[in-house]
Amino acid sequence: MKHNLILAGLAAAAALFFAGCGQPAPDAADNGASALSVIMNRKSVRSFTGEKISQEQIETILKAAMAAPTAINIQPWQFVVVNDDALLEQLYGGNPRGAMFTQAGTVIFVCGETEMSRPGRDGGEPQAAPNQFWSQDCSAATENLLLAVEALGLGAVWTALYPDEMRSKPIADALGLPENVKPLCAVPVGYPAGEDQPKDKWKPEKIHYNRW
């Protein structure tokens, strides 16, 4: 049932994408096949041509990210898009592995609100409360983001920040994030420079039915 719901959601997203492009959407069977193809072909891309992606592509990717499931529909995600070359150089110029960020030309930082204001009981004043599910919600949004990148023929890679303070704190400071917002990951997005291939991760021995 859950599998069917996921496919239905991806099919709906695909239909919206084609509608936004002014193209007729494929039928439901095609949508299901296309969704599975995107999932199976997603790969980590770390080498880019340097050509920047467009504003329209950024918005399409982020619409897909925001279509992710979220606990109690809180939607704690926040996205910081950095496509300023000088800022990218400031963030990653001295990093031995920073070339993929500066080459991509666009880096999307997926961040989450760790504390959010929620309606008080019986109509009372809103109260700030910890959001223990923010990293799960933002991880779901990141996976949607990566699938959208694949669907657009672009490349990206998930690079972790949270919970490593050595990685996340400098980024949070450089981006001016509020105290209640933490960066989960940084995703460089651009045009692939190589012919990266997806990995076959299918391992039936990792599947357990009914109990371990």
C-alpha cells in the first residue's frame, strides 16, 4: 500500500512538472515507470561542467523537495540557495574537496527548524516547542530534491553537515542561520561533467518479513 502511495505521489509530481512545461503528461502507467526509472538511476555526481542551472530549474527542484512527507505536516524545512561565485569561493575555496561545490555553481543547503511555534491549547498563545522530527523531515525533502535533479538530467550529491558541529557550525555562521535553524546537508547541483552511473544496491538478504 505504501509503495503504491509513493508511486502515486511521484506520478502526480511528474504530471505537474509536464503541465508546467506545457507538455502533455504521460498516462499513469508511464508515470509509474518513469518514477521508478528516476529512483533507480539516481546517482551521486561530484564533477560538474561549471554551467549554472537556471532559476526555473531551482524552483522546480525545490517544489519537489517541499512535496516530501513531514510529521504532523509541520514542514520545518528551510532552503538556502547559494549561487554567488564569491560566496561559494569563501565557503569552499580552501577545502581540499571543495571543487565540486564551486564547479557546480549552485549549492542548496537543506536546513531545518529545530524549534517551532505551535498553536496553544484551547486557542491560547502560540508556544515554542522542540521539533524532534526535523532531521527526518528534511532528509525526506533532500531525497525528493535529488530525485528531481535526476529527472531534470542534472547532477547532485548529498554532503552531510548535521550532526557534525565541525562541519555545520561554520556553514550556519556564514549563512547567518537563526539559532533554531540547523543545516542538515549541502547539495551541489549542476550539469554533470562525466558519465556517472548509479550503484546497484539491491540486497535481498537485507529484507525481513514479519520478524527478524
